[in-house]
Amino acid sequence: MDEKQDVYTRVTNKIIADLERGNLTWLQPWQAGHKAGDVSRPLRSTGERYQGVNVLMLWAAAMENGYVAPIWMTFNQAKQLCANVRKGEHGSLVVFADRMTKTVQDEKGEDVEKHIPFMKGYTVFNVEQIENLPAHYYARTEPKHATALERIEAVEKFVANTGAVIKHGGNRAFYRMADDIVQMPELQAFKNTESYYATAAHEITHWTRHPSRLDRSFEQKRFGDSGYAMEELVAEIGSAFLCADLEITPEPREDHAAYIESWLKALKNDKRAVFTASSHAQRATDYLYSLQPI
């Protein structure tokens, strides 16, 4: 098995194993207490945020091992900081997409350069696995939580700046492309504020799929088909990315269990599915951020 296929398989098998246990990798871990943020995407040693499928992989590793710190680095990066990975610690897989240039002959027998994309994996360690780092890598703080049913101004502004039309009422949350509207129950219908905003994040991720925006389609023809499952997976992961960025701690929605079977089917049928979904989710969140004022 070549390295590219091996990376796809390793990552996908990890997500499948989580789903089969009923764990939603993209909702974990929401562990407060580190100075880098109560809720955070995984961070590189420089403070730069990981993106795409690497976010899911490092959230899963942190959940399994109980890491509070969201910061990760390679063995050599730790060494450059005069620190050391503790003996016996096992690192976590992240992936890097690149491309190689190869000279081939075209139909006329002339040499041309061909760009071949490939995926490779490398290992990182959480700072809690590393000794003798500068103190700020371990800095802790008291968690902060929004008061139940109290609106969060920063999130309200973020959603308003997208320009999405959001209507309130009823007991269902959905995005309807025909009308290009997001429908949400009233805030008071949710058990807490953060569940409301997490649901809104899910629906505005769907909103980005409109032909006038990202024009995202997985050949969805009917409710519950494979295209529908992929779009729901994109919205789930996109919502998780937004929640991490906006410091929202969501709880699993009641309808998650109904989707797990279809997500498992999609991932088992296509080892690239989680990479595709994560890439589209990243593109959706990037688009939503592009609508924010500078």
C-alpha cells in the first residue's frame, strides 16, 4: 500500500472507529482550562490553527488522552525549544498535502512536466506529553461559560455579517435553498444558548452551498441519500470549526444518532470522504470569514 493510500486509510479508519462507538470526533474535546482558549481548534507551536481533517484527528487524540492544552508540535520543534518528549509517549498523526513534479512524455513524445498531488503523514505531540517547555505552553485559566439563554454579542455579529436571511419560529432548524433562508426555532426553545448558536452555525454552513456562493453539490437527489449524508457531514464539521473559533461549546444534537449510520456508510464506501468533507467544511468557514468586516 502506498503512503498516500495508507494515510487516507489510517485517518478514515480512526473516524469510523469513533462513529461506531457513538463518538462524534468533531464535537470533542470541549475541555476548558487552557490559556489558549476555553474552546479551541488545535494549534501549532507558533499559534497557527490546524485546518481541515487535521482538526478532527487532533480533537480525537485529545479526547482519548484527556489533554486540555490545544497545542501540538513535532519532536524536532520541541527539541529546538530545549524541551523533550517524555519517554514512552506516542505521537498523533497529522497529514500534509503536497505535490511532486515529474517529467513525462505527451502524445507527441515531447517532455512535459506533470504535477502529481500526494498526501503524507507525520507525527506531532501534545505539549502535555513534553517536558521543559516555556511556561506559557502549559498556562491554565478558569473556564468561562455563557449564561443560559443569554445572547452572545460576538456570535450575533458574526452571523449578522454573513448576510444570511434567518427567520425564527417553529420547532425545526433547516436551510431551504429554494428560498435561500435559514429557519431557526426561537432561542428560548433550546436548552442553552450555546446549543442555539451551534445549530445556527450548522445551518449557515449549509447556507454557503447555494449556487451564488460556493455552489456545493454532492449530486443529492433525495432526503437520506449519499449526497445528503455528505452535505450533512460538511455542515457538522463546519459547525464544529466555527464553534471552536467562536468559543462555543455545543452538545450533541438529538438527530446525530440518526445520521451516524449514513455517515458510516459514506466513509466505508470512500476512504477519501472525510478528507472531502473536511475540505469543503474548511472552505465554507473561510467563506463565512471573508464576509466579516476587516
